[in-house]
Amino acid sequence: MANRVLLWRHGQTDWNTVNRFQGHSDIPLNAVGMYQAKHAASILVGMQPTKIISSDLSRARDTAQALGDLTNLKVEIDIDLRETNGGLWEGKTGAENRAEDLQNFVRWIDGEDNPAALLVKNVVKLQLAQSVQSNEHWVN
């Protein structure tokens, strides 16, 4: 059987509920997020994973650990999977970031790279691609 890579987003945090940008801020799962992680894990266990890798942020680690608990697999931590650094946007809502930094916010929504690296979808994609290339052992 060929190796498969499954990308699974962390469960809900209190910052998610108010559209507050998280980035590197280590915001834990809330009660809904813990439920989501356990529910998703109960479904994903049927895919018979052989390895679980998570970023070091607690919301991602705890989400991954829900699957680890069902599979008896150790959750490996890779800091390269950490969400992109939101710079000055972290901790602020989308409305606040639009009000304070509209031009960069519009560029980010449009998928353009931001030279200040405050927040860029393309940076996340690039980081993930680089991590996969430099960590081929993930799928072995």
C-alpha cells in the first residue's frame, strides 16, 4: 500500500470563535475543540495511521494526541509544522487587522506574499513543502 499523508487541522480554540489570529501564540483547545479532536480521532483511527506528527503548539499537539491515544502511537513533534508567525496581527481580530493594516490584509486574503512576513498563506504552503522534502522519514 502506498503511503498517505493526512493533514488534520486542530480543534477549536476560544480565539477561533472570535476570529482572533493565533499564529505562534500557544492558545489551547476549548471544550468544543477537545470534543472535535476526540470525535475526529474516532473516525480517523479507521484509516489505520502508522505515524502521527504535530506542531509543538498545544492546540495541535492535543488534537493529535486524541488520535495517538486511540492508536497507541506516540505523537512526534516537528516545530516546522507550526502555524506561520502572525507578527503584529497575532492576538487581534480580523476586523482589527483590517482597520490597522488594510493593504497588507487585502494582499494576504488575495494570496500575495508579504515581504514583512506578517502573515502569508504562501509562506505556510512553502514551509509545509520544505518540511515534507526535508523530512521524508515521515512517510517511511
